[in-house]
Amino acid sequence: MKKRKEAAALLHIIFSFLVVVGVTIMYNNIHYGEGINWITHETYEDTPEFTRQLKTDIDEIFNYVRYKEVFETDGRIDYSKPIVKVTDGPGSMKEYTVDEMIRRAKSQGYYLNEQFKVSGGQLPDSDNKNLNVRVDYRAYEPDFVATEPGQAFVTMDQLSYEVLTHLGNYYSFYYRFIQNPSNLKFEVRYEKSQNEYKQYRNVAGKSLENFKSMGKYLYVTGESLYVDSNLTTTPKDVSAQLEKMNPYNNGNYHMIIGVDTSYPYSDAYAQASNAYNQVRLLYILGIVSLVFGILGSAATLYVLIGLTGLEEKGPYQPQIEKLKQLPAEGSFVLYAAATLCSLFLADILFDKIIHLFLSYEQWYYGELVLRVLIYYAAGLMFSLSMLKRYKAGTLWTGSLLFRCRNNMFLYFKNHRFTTRIMFAYIFYLVFNVLMILAFCILFFTYKDLASRILMGAIGFLLLAIDYCVFHKMYRHAWETDQINQALLHISLGNTTYKIDINSFNGKERELAEHINHISTGLETALQEKVKSERLKTDLITNVSHDIKTPLTSIINYVDLIKREGIKDEKILGYLEVLEQKSHRLKTLTEDLVEASKASSGNLKLEILNIDFVELIQQTNGEFEEKFSFRHLELVSNLPDEFIFIEADGRYLWRVLENLYNNAFKYAMEHSRVYVDITTEDDMVVFTMKNISETALNIKAEELTERFVRGDVARTTEGSGLGISIAKSLTELQGGEFQLHIDGDLFKARVAFPIKR
């Protein structure tokens, strides 16, 4: 694990160095600030450097046109041509040739170097008035006019230096564009007539189309104001200079310049193009270095984050070194002090070392990079230290703020809610007043930058504390809502609902724990009740099953005794009573089993579409004769149309049978039993009403319980299970079962959803 951490840290340093290298290359590139579009959308010919070079060469071409007239005769340099005319005394004028001025310059130690610049000697003393002469004419400056009298007087040494300088300019152009091959081709032609013209060029036999095909071109003619060119920026004043140097004072002239952008010759253009391409390549390398550095730094930082806090041996579990056992605030102070010390050393030592390796223009950038690296290293180490604490679970619990919070919590924990709110509001109010007063004092008293920064810090602190107070209030409200939601769930019967107490603090946490305890107690009591009901149901089922076997034997043996032909009336009476009681016991046993199954839902239903109206009509037909034994009149009000419901026919019949039997047993003789079917919204409702023969001294809710009948004396043979079974079977099939008692009026209501 230790080697993995060291490898990740080393790789992160390497990739961070690539980021620095990439940024340095791009920042110090001459195209910095232009974005990256120039890499793919710009060539050397599109750059201002190319335009400046071409403008300089065009000026040199015009100088060559002037120098050619000055220094050449019939296309060859003529050292015997007069170059200057001076007056060196009263009535004494003298002309000097090129050769004489060159020899005079040589006598002073001047010569032309390899770049055709004047070197050697010393610049003549212009203050020596005794050697001054008045210049009447310069061949290389025929239009010179002295604006002040002193400007026409120079020494002969100065004049020879000046002539040698212009001759060097002539040689320089001649060497670059005439004597040696060049990527720039030009032609300047002034024409008086077909046979009389002046032409200046460094290439012959090229037409305008040849010049245009070279790459970049410029064509100016005296016959048109239009400048034909494909240059990004057309040099100014070309037409004006052509017109100014026209010896024939007409419009019959032109200038053609072409630059071969394939650069077959090594000249200034080729060298600048190569340099441009190298700069482009270097910029691309900077981008690649920056991208790889960022990606690598991000990847290695991700690995470092994953490895931080893991043990170097044994299971990978977060740990904290002894040095890191300082509070988080202490760690911050430690890293801040280390950063300040590093910045101090950088200012007094490392900046001086950087100055030894970088030029003056790059000092600021070097110092900036060093400080950024110091901040980044300190920030990264501090962040990893905080991450290690977070993984170990001590970032908050090991901080001074946590300890202060706990100490403050001791003072307020045992106080009432109202007291805590009062103290909190007083603290909040005092803090806001003090911060606002401090802000106003700084705003109206001080105007310096430090005061403005302090005002910003105070404003930020005020907003931060106010937000914390709001968050605390919002959290308390949220905790109250959670507690209210828990009480609502429990009140609706969801006794398994629990509050996540990990999100609560203080007294609200205690209250949430108490509610969870109440929920647990209710759930335990409910489970005990369910368990008791299940045991009761199982007991009834098992006992009923055990009684059913000997009861069947009794009934069978009673039937066998009756078949023996006994004549004794007394014994036959005993047998009749025995048979009736045994059948009643059998019926009671079967009702117990059925009630147990119905209440527990342990029945297999076969749901079918049933015409509810037809089923009631059939039930009326079967019980009509039975009701007549007790002089009961069955009055039914049934609709004519079909009404279908989804139910199990057997169990639905059992529900109706129990209700009709209940009416048969308990309705007052010589009274009416009303049966109605109505529809309410999407429900079909069956209603049975009758007047009870005995007083109904019981509530309607109790009649649906087991072994309960409306007559306390139990004078009838009922088991007390009929209504309970009917209710359980109705609800098991998705219906509703309700009883209503109004005096002696007994009313049963059964409703099912209508099948559409």
C-alpha cells in the first residue's frame, strides 16, 4: 500500500510538471491570446509578420528604384557618378563622386560588414564648425530642402558616412533580391512610349498570371484605382509612392510583386515561415502536454483520494496518523504556517534563483508559477489530510468546533424548548446588531482597500451566520414535520412506522426515540393480540374437528336404535330429543369451523359473474314457504334489469341464507320482512328489514361478533355465529356488510361493486 501511494504521488508530480510545461510553452508563445484557431485556420502568409516583412521589402524596392538611378549606369554600378555637391567656401563649389566619398570613409576607418551595415571608425564630430560644408545637392535625396539654415551644414566625414550608409542599403537589396535567388519577385515599370521606358525587376519573362500563381501577389497600375491583391492586409501608400517616383508624369506604369509561398529559396520569408511552423508545432506540443498533464493529474489525484486514509498493512480501513490527531483547525493553522514560510523562502531565495535562468521579461511568470505550485501543493496536502479525517470519521468529531458545540449543548440541553429558543434569538439579535454596526463604521469612516476587504468579510460572515440560523430553524421545522408524520402513521394503524433518529439532534432526537418506543410497544401488543386470535381460531378448529368424529357416531347409533322397531313411547321420546340435540351440536360444530375459516380468510374463492337480482329472487322463493310457518310476509322491491357482481356463488348464498334464517328466527310473527335492491354510485345494495319479536337490548356492532344474539335469554336454537359468518364472508368477497338497529327495527345492508 505504501508503494502504491508513493507511486501515485510521484506520477501526480510528473503530470503536474507536464501541466506547468504546457502552460509555460503556450503562455510564452508569440500567439498567446489568439486561442487555438490559428493553428488550423492560419498560415504564415496570414500573419501580421508576413505583412510587415512585405511592407518593408516594398519600401526597399522603392529605395532600390531610387538607388539604381543614383549608383548605376546602364545597369552596372558606376563609382564615377557624382553623388553630392557642396560649398566649402565663398564661391567655392565642388562635386564628389561615389568613389571619392568611399575613399574618404575608408580613411576614417569605416567599412561595410557582412550585413552591409557601416562598421568601424567613430561617428564624426558634428560640433566641429571649422570642418562644416554646405550641402547643395544629394543624389540620393534630390528633393531635400533644409527647413532651418543649420540643417544644410555637415562635415565631410559625416557626409561620407551618410553616403556609405546609402551605398550599404543599395548593396543589401542588390545582394538579397538581384544577385541571389529570392522568393519575392518584383517588377516596376514606368513607360513613356513603347520604346522609351524605365524598368526595375529581379525576374524576367513573367506575366501577370505567373506572378499570381506564385501564391501571394500585389498588382498596382496607374490606369486603375483598384489594387489587385490576395494579401490579408494590403500595404498602404503603394500607389502614392509609385506616382511620386514616376519620371514621365503619366499613368502608364505598374508594379507587380509576387511571393512564392512554396519557398524554394532560403531567404527571410522561408526562414520566417519555418520559424512560424516551429512555433505552431511548439504550441501544439504545449497543448498536448497540458491535456496529458491535466488528465494524468486528475487520474492520479483520483487514485490518491482513493488510497488516502487506508492502512498500509492489513485490511483497508481508514486510520489517522498521530500527527493528524490535531484538531482540524490546528491542522489548517499548521498548513497555513507552512505555506507562509514557503512563500517567504520563495521571495528571498527561490525568486533569485529563477532570475538566474530566465530573462527579465519572464521573471514575473516564473515567480507566478512558483507561487501557484506552492499554493497547490499546500492545498492538496491539506485536502488529503482532511479527506483522511473524513474517512476515519473524525473530521467533525475531532474538531474544536465540535467540542465547543458539545460544551454549549450541555448548557442548553436540559432547558425547555421555549428557553432554548429565547437564548438562541437573543444571541442571533446581538450578533446581527454588532455586525451591522461594524459594517456601517467601516463604510462611513474608512475608504482604503483593507477596510473594503474587511467589510466584505463582515458581510460574508453575517450572511453565513444568518443562513446557519435559518438552516437550524428549517431543520427544527423539518424534524417537527417528521414527528407529526410519524404520529399520523401510528394513528392510522401503521404501528411498524419508525423515525430515522440519525437525522435528529437534541430534544427532538429524544422525542423521536420515545415515539419509536411507543410504535414498538403498540406493534408488540398488536402481534400478541393477533397471536391470541390465531390460537383461539386454531383451538376452535381443532376442538370442533375432535367433537365432530364422536358426534357422527352418536347420530349413526341413534338412527340404528330407531330402526330396531321400539314400541315404547317413552324411549322413542328420549331418542327424538337425543337426535335433535345431536343434530344441533353438529350444526354448531360446522358453524364454528366455517366462522373460523371465514374470519381468518382461509377459504378458496371461485369468483364468477353473478346476477345479484336473480339470486335474491331464488332466495325469496326458497324461504317464502318457510316464512309462512311463522306468518311472516316477504315484501320485495327488486329492479327489472340485470345487475351483475363478482362473487363466489356458494359463499354469497351462505350470506343470504344466514340473513334470511336470522329473520325467520327473530322476526315478530304476523309482521313483514322487507327485501330491497338499489344502486348507489357503482355499488348494488341489498337491504333486509324486519321488526324484532323481542327487545333488541344490544348494539349493532356487537351482533357481528361471535356467539352473540339479540336475545339475552337465548330462547332460540341459534348458535350466535350466523351474522358473524355472513359479515366475514361478505368482506372476504370484496363487499360491505352493515347492521342498523332503530328501536325494534333490525336492518341488514350488503353491498357489492357492480360489474360493468
